[in-house]
Amino acid sequence: MNKTLILLFLLIYNFSFGQKSNVISKQLSKQEIDSIFTKNIRKQLKIDNSIYRIYQYNDKIGKHFVIMTQNKIDCQQRKECFDSIKVFCYLFKNKTYNIEWKLNDFIVPNSYEYSISHWTKYFSLNDYDKDGITDPIIIYGTFGMNDTGDGRIKIVIYYKGNKRAIRHQNGILDDERHTQVDKEFYELPIEIQTNVKTLMKNINKNGHGIFPYGWEKAMKSKELKIDEN
């Protein structure tokens, strides 16, 4: 009986150990940013906008840097406004920066949108399916006449180098709210889908957005376009 219990314990321990993620991440300080990403390096990588934040993470592939930038403009609505953002992800290997993916977005020209920003409150660098590879989730949004009340929200997931996105238009009125889900989102591991839905709930809870009524049920049915019923 004791041998059986010991064997069972070892099996459980090995399984649990195998499920642990080896992903380590941190936000770089200003001193680290200036030291690692010098003017010459920024020029080499064509990082021309101001750096907002840089995150470093290590997984079984190697050392990566996620660089978030933004372009500042003058405006009357807020203390700081930005008309565009860019995000770069580099793999640092053999003393060389190799681009893995990048994204950029901007406020809609000649519209009521006046600024766009990174929502790092919801930014995530985790290995959700425990395969040793990080699954970045990036969220950002725009500001309109009613701040985030009628701005746009974009949720971007990078899984094994491929991009999936959820796009949402906020609105004060019910019929102004629309959510669009990439069909490839529903092909992601369930752990990632569940985490994204949790982030969406938090966005609702924190008053940064209102997703259409019944969006959870609609996503459970793998709908691609979700409008207020």
C-alpha cells in the first residue's frame, strides 16, 4: 500500500512539474531602456516614435523584447494625446535583434477620435497552454468625445507567431456597440480564450468599455459579429 501511495505521489509530482511554465518577464526601467536600447540601436531597429514601455521575457525560444511606442500630438482634450502607436517584438539571439512580429494602429483621420493609447493594465505575457512559449495578449484603445465611452478597443493575441484579434466599437447608445471576432480566435487553446474573456469582463467592470449584451453566450457559440440585441 505504501509503495502504491509513493508511486502515485511521484506521478502527480512529475505531472505538476511538467505543467509549470518557464516564462519569466519584467518591465524594463528607464535606466535599463537607455542602456540596452541606445540611440544607435533604436536607429538600427527604426524605432522613431517615443518609447512608452519595454518588456523583456524569456521562454524556451530565448530572450524577447516587447517595445511599445507612441507618437505624441497636441490636443485640448487631455494632458497627453497620441495619434498612433506601434509595438515591436524582437528575439535577441547571437547579439542580434530579430523581428518576430509588429503591429501599429492610429486614430481614424477626420473623426471624433483624438487619442490612442496602450492599455498595459490588461497586457499579458504568459504561457497559457504550458508549451514553454509565451502567448502575448495586447490591448489598446482610442478616446472619443466621451473618452473611452465611444472609442474603439482592440485585443490582439499572438500565438505561435500568428495574430488573432477582437475589435470592439464602444458606444453610449446600445445600438452603437459592435464587436468583431476573428474566426481564428476560436482555434486558440481554451486556456487563452478563457483568459481573454476574463480580460473583457475586467474591461466592463472597470468602465473602460461595454461589450454588447449577451457577448459571452455569443462567443460560446463562436459568433464572429456580435451586436447589441
